[in-house]
Amino acid sequence: MLVSYKWLQTYFKDPLPSVEDLAELITFSSFEIENIEKKANDFVLDVKVLPDRACYALSHQGIAKEISAVLTDNVFTPRDTSFSSKSEFKTPEVLIQNIDICKRYVATKVINISHESPLWLKERLNSVGQRSISLLVDLTNFVMLDIGEPMHVFDAEKIVEKIVVRDSEKDEKIELLDGKEVALPEGTLLICDEKGPLAVAGIKGGKKAEVGAHTESVIVEAANFDSTAIRKTSTKIGIKTDSSKRFENNLSSEKAIEGMKYFLKLLKKEDSLISVSEINDQNFSNETEKMLEAPFEKVREMLGVDISNAEIINCLNRVGLISEMAGDKILLRVTQERKDINIAEDVAEEVGRIYGYNKIIGTFPEIKNLYSANKNFSVQNKIRNFLVEKGFSEIITYSLNELGEVKLANPLASDKGQLRTNLSDSIEEKLAFNLHSSDLLNTNEIRIFEIGTIFLKDGERKSLAIGVAYKKTKGKTRPNDEIKIVRDELFEALNLNLNTVCTIDDSGGLIMEGSKQIGTINNKDGIFEIDLDFITGLVNENEDTFIETKSILEKYQPFSVYPFVVRDIAVFVPSEVKQEEILKIIKIQAGELLVKTNLFDVFSKDGKTSYAFRLIFQSFYKTLVEKEVEEIMYRITSVLNSRENWKVR
């Protein structure tokens, strides 16, 4: 969501921190800032509002509230949405036929409209990429972006009799504002008059009652719709809008009346000659504030910090959750817009983010030996332990790919439209990928495995795939030979007696149980795959289900996601010089960007020895450029050459 820095400032008495500092505050307390763009005399922040908080935060006011929770010394002023007006004519008549989906519908009529949008309104909308259309339309967009309530206006002269909120009929169509005609799935919620559809509820308005340049009277609507119904309709008709995005995330029904009053207040301020009917508010939502209890000790336990009761209460009050102590528990009053606060874990999350994640010290959980009553889990862990001891690394790959027997109704991408039928294809791809990075991994051998689900026409199955690949020939051993050894040792460890039937050219084989094929070996070079569900059934039921776990957490280390750069350097030195002395110099001159060194060649001649090293450079923060690496290599070379009788070749 695009958010204007100047727009946010209107919620605060004192100046906000710089846009960079503000972005950091928001990131570490609530939302990731994906981008900051300077636009004229303003800055626009691209805020990544995730679905769990979208019910209240998809607006400038929602983001401003989050800022106010961490800027306790800057006074936050909410919008004044109060509005009262003497009704001078009849309110619009509204009939709601589906109160399960349309939970609240607020309508009013406005006449004598004449003014165009003021400069401030145009600038606000332009700052976040919205073009100005007319005062009425601009104000509906402003209200949505400012406080989060989508609104719509209809030309009152084009509406026949009353507003009807109903489900679409079979083969019904609507022409939308952009001129596109849409065939409506039966049961789509519509805003209609007595003659036909005016809008697809919560998604997009229709052409029939479009507001034009000469419109003088309008029906204004603000509503609340069932989030699931709007999401399904939006997906079916293939239309996503700012309005549907907000309704899909379960807005509070109170926003409807709040948005209507705010709209009328702004309109009256800009066009004092307008007249407004009484507001018709049909409310079927039955929303109330929730009362929630959460034990103080549970909050501390979940966060892993010793935080006082008073500080917990303070953190909750800062995010608008009015809280008080009730013995050893927190008693919270949760407003209707905070649909995301339902259980004690939600309360702990709110406390943690305001208290500061940086203050929470990471600790490793205590690892104990476990006993499993689940045979599938036990067998899988036995296989994992066996393969890890043999030097294999476990990988997890995507279930979605380009080919398969089961297609997705709504694929995420063109190459992610079907479910995989095997793990071997992924193992083959990752063997090649890891061989490319073998210098960084300091190995010429890649040994990987995966335990995962495959999807066939007759159902899902668990599968095990193991792969071996070499960058260079490992003596006379081939990957195919190596994988056969691993297969036999695994079967022995599981106490299984299975047959392998080789193909005619001896390049692959089938794993058999009786006459049933349950796996393949070396159909792809150095890869073995087997039906894990089937062999689990073959494992002796009396096998000990004890799972030995090892404390290997101290061996974990972070890795960089950025590309690495490889350089080779060879240096002639007197024979009495040890390789460790050379490496020490290289590491000092290279600094922290040097992540690995491999000695790959040594030879002696005429009282001198040549040591050839492969140097691998990588940053944790960015992609290295050629110039950076060349400067390091120049520095290393210069220092090595400066030593007496040392020469870089």
C-alpha cells in the first residue's frame, strides 16, 4: 500500500522523524517498508500490510496509529468524523435481500452539487498514484485511503425507485465503469435498482448510474460485506480493486457509518450549498467489542522475557487495546476493528512488537530424546538420521511445477500450475545447482535427499529421493555405483529385503516388492526414488520408536543469498615457508568478504614451492562488483610480492 509521508504528518501535532527513520520504526514494530520514493515535495512509502493486520491498517489512519504506538511523545489526532445536518428531503429507500453477505448498508442522498475538487484533495490523491476525477469521486477515494472505508456514489437521476441489494440471477450481466461487460456467476451480490444492476457489491461500480461532469444529485453508499463472499466473487470475475482488497480483509461494520459521516463532513466543507437527506443505516452485523483475558505469566513465557505487568499493560494500551490488571490476568477491551486479536498468543505478539523484538534475547530450546508413537514419523526420522550420518543433506523443494497429473484451478504462475508426480526431477535440478556452487561449499561431491509428498491421479503419496553427483571423477566410483551402495545400506538399516530389476541397458533399475514396482534407481544418473508410504508398511511394527536427537544447533551458521565470486592465486615461496603463513596474509588483506579458501595445487622446483589457492568472495548485504574484488586481489598480490623471494605467478 502506498502511503504519503505528508499525509501521515496530518495525524500528528509534532514533526515526524525523517522518512528513513520513520521507515525503520515501522519495519521493526509492524510492517516492512518495501520502497521509499521521493515525489515532488513529498515521500511515498510502499508499506507491506500483511493479511493478519489488513482489517485495520489498510489506510493512512491505520498506519498512523501504528506510528503513534512507538512515538509516545508525539500526539496522535484521529479524524473528526462527526456530522449532523437537518434533513430537508426523503432518505433513499433501501431493500437488503441477503443480510448474510451485506451486513450493513448506509445510504444518503445529496443534491445541489456544483464544486470541483480543491487543490489539497488533488495533491493528496496524486501523491499515492490516484488521478483526480471529480469532487464526489475524489472524496470517496480519499475517505477509503484515509480511514479505510470504501465508498461509492450513484447518479440519483439514473436510479429507478429504490436501492435493492440482492443476488444475481442466472445469465445476468453488468457493464462496468470501464466499459467492460461482465457475465455474473449466479449468486453474485449486486447493488441494483428496480431495473437492474448498478454495481458489483464491494468490487466495482457499473456504467448505468455513473456520475458525470453535470451530475447534481447523488446517492452515496458505504457498506460492509462478508469478506469470504467478496474474495470469491473477485476471483471468479477476475477483478481486484482497492475496494475489494479492503472488504476481503474483514473490515469492521462500524467503518461504514464512520466513512459516511466523514464523507459528508468533507463534502459540506468544500461545497456548503449542498443539501443532505437523513442517513439510512441498515445494520445487521451485531458487532460488539470483545472482552479478552490473558495470563501475564503466559505472555512472559511466550515472549521469553521478564517484562513487568505494568509494562505489558502499557504496551497494550499504546496499540489501542484498553487493558487493566485483574489479579494475575490481563483484562482487555478489544475494539471492533481489531479482528486480529482473539487469543492470548495475539496479545503476546502485540506486547512483543511494542516492547521491541531487539530486546528479546534468542535462546535455544532444550533438546531431549523423543519417543514417537507415530510409525510414519519414526521411520522418516530413522531414514533422515541414517542419511545424515552418511554425509547427505536434506532439501525441500516446491510441490508446484509445470508438469503433473493434478492441475490447479487457479495457478500462481504459468510454470506452477500442476502438482509434482515425483521428487527425482527436483533432485536432478538441485544436484546440478549445488555442483555449480561446489567451490563455495568446498566439496567436489554433492549428496542430497528429500522426503516429500507427490501427487498422482489416484491420490497423494510420500516419497523418498536420494541423489549423488561428483564435480570430478572420484577414483573409479560412479554416482550410479555410489547410489546403489547407499540403497543397499538403507534397506539393511530398515531390515528390508527388496528386489532390484535392472533395465536392458543396465542404466537403471526398478525396486520391486513381489511383482509390485515401488521405486526406481539410476533412471536419472545417480538418483534413487522409492514409495515411502509402502516401505513404511514393510518396516517391522515392533521396531523401537526411539528417536535419537543430537544437539547440533551450535553447528548452524548463517549463509548469504548473494552471488559469490571466485579468484585463483598462485605464489612461489622459499620451500621453508608454510602455506599457513601465506593464508594468514591473504585473509588479513582480503577482509570479511573472503569467505572460503581452498588449496588446490602444490608443486616444488629449484628450492621453491608453489601454492595455488582458490579464493571465494561473497557479501551478506549485496552483490559484489568486479571492481571491488579486483581491488582486493591487487592488495593481496602487492603484499605477497613485497616479501623477499616471494612471487605471485
